[in-house]
Amino acid sequence: MSSKPSLMRIVAAFAAAVLTIAAVTTASLRSLSARRDGSRWVVHTHDVQLAIARVLALAMEAETRQRGYLLTGREEDAETFRAAQSALSQEVDVLALLTQDNPRQQQRLLSLRTLLQRRAEALTRAVDLRRQGDRAALDPLESREAIQRMESVRSVVQQMGDEETALLAPRLQRLTRADRWSLGVTLGGAALLLILAGTAALAVRGDLRRREEEASDRARVLEYQERLIAIAGHDLRNPLTAVLVSAQMLLQKREELKPGQANAVERILRSASRIDALAALLIDFTYARLGKGIPMRPGPMDARAVVERTVDELRATHPAREIRLEVNAPAMPDSWDGDRISQVVSNLVANALQYGAADAPVTVSLNRDAADALEIRVHNQGAPLPPELRQRLFEPYERGKGAESAHPRGLGLGLFIVREIARAHGGSIDVSSDAKGTTFVVHLPHRAPGMPGRETTTARQTTAGVPAG
């Protein structure tokens, strides 16, 4: 009963673990996405700031190179001036690409391009005049205009820098929040997993404690079952043996008894034999359920002789029924447990007589197969077995349709005992059923390996005339 709650706890723990991992994973992915996005915008802002600073630096460098050429007239200064102008134009294009997501910056950049274009034209014009030897290139008025144009450029660049500085502050805040969120998710996920691990440990500990208690209860039950076997094997069967022996001794002196007395002794003998057979059945069943296997005493025997004797006893017990025996060999010697072979035949024939057609014969066949294994077949005519019953036919307490009312004394253990005897010999039992009837086939291998060799103090032979349960 405790297996179902344990399974539910395991499923619940597994589901909780999956949900926790899913939640932590989702939160981690979101925090990583937020951090990656915040980091990208911070880096982007720094790139824009760097581009703005380069534009201003290149504008100042171009002006410095132009003034150097105007003062010295050296052609190297003119070349460096043109290189600075070209680099300035490229850097403005880079700045335009970086700020394309910001309409305000694009508007300022348009004004900056105009200012730089005018400034470049003025600087180039002064350079051309100096190359021609015209002293107007050094006109102070022209220098003042150049300073004013440079101040206008500085003003626009300053505005662009201030814009990026204003954008950087909230982007840094978002990045900081993303970092804190990521840290919180990491620590929270670790805490959740630790809590889950602790809960699982407590659940496992409780489950182990329950399992230990169940194992202890099972051990006590097994102990009680062992005591039951001892009671049935000694305390119950010992006085039964005395009753049986006494009844048999009285019947040996039948001529000294009155007819009524002889009949009473025969009833005592039959009743005591039935109790003895049921006690043996109970002992065999208990041993099989304990996992110890049915006790066996294998030894040299002739299977044909054992089966013929068992069938003769069954015929004597059921004179109104026809029991046929088919054997294809004069003798079948091997090393099996003769009492158990007799019990197998007795149980299967009793089952066939009980559930087969009352006006049809029961056929017992004894053969050797290609592997020299013993094959015992018991066939009866009658209604076929339902498929669902065949699957559980050899389990304890399983009985055919109508058996409870027709044979209330049966226990439903006969076929179970047959299966366990076959297994104890290293063999097996099969059943087939159709409109022609039902056939049980027992296979016992030649010199079966691993056959139990222990003996018990309980008598194990089931009386042929007693129903198999």
C-alpha cells in the first residue's frame, strides 16, 4: 500500500525539480539577454563618444597642418593637411553610421557636415593662395573667421557629446540592474536547488525509514509463516499420523469389527487422509511463496511405474470416470522425485475430472521428447478456457468458472503446486485450450541441473483420491 504514495512522492519531487530547473533556466536566459542588451548599448555609446572625439581631434589636426604649411610653405605640411582632411571625412561617415538610431544626433551631424565643409573650403583656399605666393593667405581677418568656424564645430561636437553622455547614464543603470538580476538569479537558483536537494534528502530518508519498517514487518510475517509450517509439519501432522496408523491397524482386523464399526474406521481413515493431504498442500504452498521452492528428494525412478500406480489409484477413487493412460516406452528411468511426479499427475487429473466433461474420458500421456525430457500430458474434453484465465491459471487461488459453487472445498492451489514442482525439476508447464478440449503439458528435463536436494520431516505425498485444491 505504501508503494503508491512513494511513487507519487517521487513523481512530485521529479516534477518540482523539472519546474525549478525550467524556472531557473528561463530567468537566467532573460537576465543574460538583458545584460547582453545593456552591455551592447553601453559599448555603442562609448563607440559614439570615441568617434565624436576623433572628429574633433582630426578637425584640429587639419587646421594645425594648414597653418604649418601657410607659415613654412613646405609641401610635406600640405600633404599631411590633405591626409587629415580625408581622415576627417571618413570619421564623419563612421559617426553618421553609429548615430543612425538617434534622429537628434543625425540633425546635429547634418549641421556639423555643413560647418566642416565650409571650413575645409576656407582652409583649402588659403593653402592654394600660399602655393601661389599670395600673402593674402596670411590675412588676420581670414584667421579670425577660421577661429569662429572652429568654435562652431566645437559647439556642435560638444552638443553631440553631451547627448551621448546623457544617454550613457540610464544605459549604465540598466546594465547594473541586469548584473544584479543575473546575480540574484544565480544565487536564487542555487538556493532553490539546495532547498530541493534537502527536501529530496528528507523524502528519501523518510522513504528509507518506511522501507526498513516494511522490511521488518515482512520479516515478522515470514517468521510467523515459518512457525505455521512447523505447526502444520509437526504439531498437526504427528497426531494425524497416529490416527492414520491406528485406523489402518483396525482395518487389518476387519473381521473382528462389526460392519458399522468398520465403516466408521474407514470414514476416519478417509477424513484423516484428507486433512493430511491438505496440510501437505499448505506446507508446499508456504515454501513456494517464501521463495524457498518446494522441497525435493530426487533419486533413481521409473516414471512409467510411478504414473501407472498413480492412475490406478485415481481410477479406484473415481470408478464412475474413465481415465486413460498412454505410454510409448516399456520403462522411463531417470533421476526425479517420484512422489512429486505422482503429485503432478494426481493434481492435473483431479483438475481435469473437476472441470472436464463428465461423460468424456481423461487421457494421461507419457512420452520422451527429442531432448530425452519427460513429457506428461493430461487432456480433457469440455468448454475451452477463456484467454484471460489462461494468463493467471497457475497463480494461487485461481479457479475455473463455477468452481466456487460446484467445489467449495477447493483452495485453488493445485495448478500452482504443479508449476512449482515443474520449476523445482528445472522444467515448465504449458496449457492449450480450444473447442476440442484442454491439455496441460509438463516438461521435466533429463537430469535437471540445480535440483533441490534437501529433505523435510513433513510427508509430501498427496493422496491420489484427494482433490488437488
